[in-house]
Amino acid sequence: MGVQIVAKGVDAENYATEYAAPVRRGLEGIFFINSFIEKLSRNYAPDKLGGVVVGAPVITAGYASFKGMANYIQTQIRETTDVTFFVIARSSDTPGAADSTPLICGTFDSAAPAGISLYASGTDRVSGTAAYGDDDASSTNASAIATPIVLSAWNLYSVTINNSGITARSHTANVSINRAATKSRRPSSRTVRIGSGYSTTQRGNVDIALYQHHSVTLTDDELTKTVADLRAYAARRGITV
């Protein structure tokens, strides 16, 4: 007869290596961003590679605070033609100047093709971006701008990207905007950063509690299931989205 040991007061998330997400189609990454620096680099998506923490983000029990181009998580997730990503984030910055415009996550740079991103384009709006064009050299970066939101409050955002266009959502504010594409998708070869992009003109501050990435466009049903799961997760960390 075996002995069963139950550890009370232990945060199982800190010791787990995988997470059973309700939707695994195209799942490339799940990052639970809290508690200690080694955890920030851990990818909880089964059989996927972890990341590297650059700089010294400030870490709490519920989230980490990042500064664009100074401290962030460098993942090994490659941008693809079809993308769905989720992020739980907030920022007290006032977008405008480079040091106060947060690029929350993505591959964006000024080099063509520019890459995907979610960035704060105002205190009441965020923009999901991706590159489209006839070829890489002539590609342009398109944006879907979700408004109104409260940038300084926690929001659960998602961005879906494919050849048809971009949809940016705040599931917290219940707002959604679509930008239809007129050209073909031009994915960047860069890997996704969390808490920063690759652009020196967007170096703002952002708090992030979670990042999840799929290399497919999730269906409405899959989005609903994932949003419910992430809301429940955030609530366990004392974050309401």
C-alpha cells in the first residue's frame, strides 16, 4: 500500500512543466509570468521550447513588469502566416514618446516585413499589427485598433492574424475590431518577444501576467473556451479580466 503525500500551501504551477490547455490546436507557447525569473522562461506548452529572460524584469506573485528593449522574454516562437495570441497586460504609461509607448508583445521592427505586435496606441486603445504585401521588400504593416479600453487596467487581449486580415480584441472591455487585408501575409523571420518588440521607438513599460500563442487562427468556439480558461487562471492570481 503506497503512501500519498499532500503538500499544503505549495503553488503547483511553480513546479509543473506542462499545462493542459482546453485548446491545443497549433499551440506553440504558454508562459505563466510570475513568482521567479526561471519560471518566466518556462514554456508550459507540451513539447515546446522555452525562452530566455533578457535584462531584469521586476517580478511579483501575480505578474512581471517589463521595459521595452531593456527587459523582456525572448521566446523561440516563430511568426507564421496564421497566428492567434493572447496576453493579459496593463500599462500606466501614456503612449506618445518612445519611452512611454509599450509594445506589449510580438516581432515588430521597422525592417520589412515589419512583424506582428500588440502595442498601446493610446491610453484608450491598443493596436494589433501584421505585415502584408506583394513581397517582403514592399510589405506594409497593417493595424486593427481596439477601442475603448482602459490601458492602465488589466485586460485580456487576443489578436488573430491570417491572409484575410487582423482582428484585435479586448475580452475584458468586450470590444473587437477587424482590419481586412488587401495583400498577402508577409511573416517576419523574427521570434516573438514578450514585454517588448524589436523597435527602439516603442520602449514603454508594461505589466504582463500571461502569454499564450497558437500558429493557427482559432475559431470563435476555440476563442471562447480559451478566454474562459485564461480568465479562471487570472482570477487564481487575483487578477480580474
